[in-house]
Amino acid sequence: MRQWFRLLWLLCLVLAAPVFAQSIIERLVTPGPLSNAHARLEAHCDSCHSSFKKEAQNGKCLSCHKGIGSDIASGTHFHGKFGPARGGSCKSCHSEHKGRGFGLVQFSRATFVHSFTDFALTGGHAKVQCAGCHRPGAHFRGTPRDCASCHAAKDPHKGQLGRSCQNCHSTTGWKNVQGFDHARTGFALTGSHRSVTCLSCHTGQRWKGLPTTCVSCHANDDAHKGSRGTNCASCHTTGAWKAATFDHSTTGFPLIGAHASASCAGCHGAGNVNKHPSRTCNACHAKDDVHKGQNGTDCASCHNARSWKQTSFDHDKMTRFPLLGKHDAVKCEACHKQPPKVAKPPVECFACHATNDVHKGSNGTDCARCHNASGWKITSFNHNTMTSFPLMGKHASAQCQTCHIKPAREVKLPTDCGSCHAKVDPHLGKLGNNCGRCHDANDWKTKVRFDHDLTRFPLLGKHGGLQCAACHADKSFAAKGVACASCHEDKHHMGTLGTPAQCRDCHNTLDWKAWSFDHDKATQFALTGKHRGLICSACHSRPGDPAKQGAQCISCHRRNDIHRGGFGEDCARCHVTTSFKEILMNSARN
């Protein structure tokens, strides 16, 4: 019976556990004392535990540690970023009931990844010890992250620029100022201002109320000593003092040519002592005037601002003497020995070029009749159209003085060849002065165009290929006679066919050996019988006129007369030409 009562009593205790267990049973079964942080909860187990519900324990922790619960919910800080801390049980890292002196936060400082805290350690922070930022006894999560919380004591600005140090500085070093946009202050840093240190302008750590005018900082650098006012930006830029941007054209005197590169002091003097210099060229350049004032003070009438040597004076339009050819490259002083206002040079060629006149004045002073300004050797005189003697052949390349020994204006040359070429006339004047009948101006010895056929002796046969001197050895070309004997000595017939020999009766100009004399028709003595075929000299052996030679047989055959003249001299009464032995017995003839 007692045994059943004891069992019933234990059952009642179990059923009443939600009400009495924490104060009685769980106290009896506690694993050990709590840490110092939770010591006050040691009598209240239900602050951290729910009976028979281990999964509810994290909720108990976070109900007290609300900040960590917020980190987990937002995914920030260590508990919100580190996976095991975000999804695991709190007691897996933070064990309790280990005693009063046990630390709830257990981790390796050497391997801890600080980036899970939303504050990555960069630059100089990576070398700092944990205690340098996390004070003893303070929660790590509650450590401030703004620069000023740690570095306020070292802030050279003494808090004047606020607590957001990262706007200008970085963790790599305090002196490396970067990232700050100075344009937000209303004064953008341009040009050389970009490389200037902050304290160059913000002296004495003065960060507010600074003036923005150039002269407020650069008064000591003002080369003009205040003579041009305080608005430096009207001429200069932040790029460099020397790069002035003042638009000088607004003064009515635009800077063009070499003026654009001139220094301001070149005209305005040092310190701008001459605020309004004269605008005339001579006012500044009188000492540079090579004319020494002889051409007046209006330099711009000839010169321009690009260069003194580049003159803009239009000699062609502004004078009566346009500069053509080589005149255009001549220096002014080459002709203007004196200033133009004192003495103007003449416009005639001879006035300047008398010393260069190869004719020594013999052709007059009007050089332009033959020459032009491009060059002395380039003559424009047209002998073909301006005279009655066109220059043909070798005449075209002859020098003027070759023919014009005396000035052409004083002595006009005749146009016949002999007047110039008499000394070289091989005919010695015997053919007259009209050389052009046979010769031309290209060459004396070739292309002789005399037509011999128009004379009494046309050149036929082999005569056609002979040189003139072959017949006219003395080059007199006088008529020597048209008979063959005039040129050809009778060395073959030796006068047996007459004197002078009438060669053409038998021969022709094609060939001497091709003769064609017809003795039967041309004479009264027909060649018959044995006479036919005889050579001429067989009968004509003695000099004399053949026409006067006897026609009787006895004239040639007296030595052969066996009758010794007994039957007279008329051999033909009995004999015939075929043979002496053949006798004609003709009673009628007897």
C-alpha cells in the first residue's frame, strides 16, 4: 500500500512540474553555477530555459539580448553574417554553468574574421591589437565605428570638420588626403590648386569663412603690385601665372602675329607703369626702324605684326613699277638707295642695269625690247616677226653680236648671205651673193639643193652621183662646156675619132663600155663583109676627123694592093668586102 502511495506522490510531482519544477526539481538537478554575467538569474531558471523545450532556448536568449536578435534579423554585424551564429544555438558558442569566472565569449583572436562585424580592418587598422579599440569589460558589439570615437584626441582640426574623418582621410595614412570634393564648398580646385596642400590655404586650421578671391592668397605674388586691380582671374588661370588669358582685343588693340607672344611688360613696362601705351608702331619700334624714320612713322603701310621681314606693301598696285620676275625677290634697298620720299628710283631698265649691259649701250636703253625681268638670258625679242630676216637653222642659235657687230639701231645689216659669209665663201664670190639658191641655214656642206637639170648639162647616169667638186674642182662652178671632152681627156682614141672628140656619138653616161655607134647610118661608109666586126682603131688609127677620112678602099688597103696600082685605086670594081679572093667579073662594069 505504501509503495503505491509513493508512486502516486511522484506522479503528482511530475504533473505539477510546470508550476513547481523550476523551483524544486530543476534546482536539484542544476549542472553548476552560472557565470558572473548571469549570476543574478541563477534562482530563475525559466529566464533561460523552457521545460522540455530545448528549441525554445535561443528565443529566451534573444529576448534578453535584443541587439543580437536585431542583428540576426537584419543579417548585419557578426551574429547576422556568420552562418553558425545566425542559424545555430546560442549555447554552442556561449556555454553556461561553468562557474562564476568562466568567460561566455570564447574565440580565437588570431583567426577571427573581422569583416563579419561590418567593420573590415584595412590600412593601419589591420596592424592594431584588439585591445586598441575594444576596451576591457565592454561588449565588442558596442564598440563605436566612427573615426572620431578613437581618434578625437589626435584630430588636428579639433572637431571643426566634424566626426566624419573618412570624408578626407583613409586608413592607409592620415596625410594622404583623398576623396574630399572641394567643389561642395563652392570653390572647386582646378589647375595648380589641385596639387596644393590643404594648410597652404587653410592656415592655422581655419576651415570656414575663407575668402575666395585670388588676391586674398596671392597678393604677395602679384607682379603688377596691385596696379591692375584685384581681379586676377580676368587675365590669369589656375593653370599657371604666366599663361595669361586676357582678351586684349577688348582694348581695341588685338594682339596678332608676334604681338601675341610678346610679354605684357614689353609694352606696358615693369609693374604696368604704362597703362595706356600708344598704339602706333613707331611708338614701340622706333629703335627697330632700319629706315631711321626716313619712310615716316606709318610702319603698317609696309610691314605687319607677323614679322618685320614680311612686308605687305603692294608694289604692283601702289607704284607705277610692278615687281615682276626676279624683281620680286630683290630687297627694297637694292633699288631704293635713298628713302622713297627723298628720291624715287627711275623705272627704266638701263637706269639700274647699265653696269650689266653687255652691249655697252650700243643697243640703246630700252632693254625691255629684247629682255624681260625673268632673266637677262631669256630674251623676248622675236627676230622672225620683228625683222625682215627670220632666224632659221643655225642662225637661230647664233649670238646677237655675231652678226650685229655694231648697234642695230645704227647699222642695219643686209639680208643677203654674202654680206656675212663672204670670208668663208669657197666660190670666192664667183657665184654671186645669193647663197640661198643652193644652200640653206642648217649646214653649208649638206642638203645642197641646186638643180643641175635646169642647166644646159643635166646630170644623167653616173654624173648624177658625183660630188660637185668632182667636175668643179676649183669650186668656181663656172661653165666649162657641155662637151664630154671638156672634162674627159681622150686617152683611148687619142684623137683618132676627131678633135675634140665627140664621145656622145658612141658612148652614154651610164657606162663608157656600153657604146652604140651605128656606122652604117651615121656615116656614108656602111660596114659590110669583113669590115663588120672590126674595132674602130683598125681603120681609125691616125688622129683626125673621121668624116674627112677617105671612103675608097685604097685609103686603107694600099699596102695590100698586089697590083701595085696597076688597075687604079677603085678596088671595088673587082673585089668585094667578103674576101679579097672573091673577084667580080662584071663586063658591064668593065
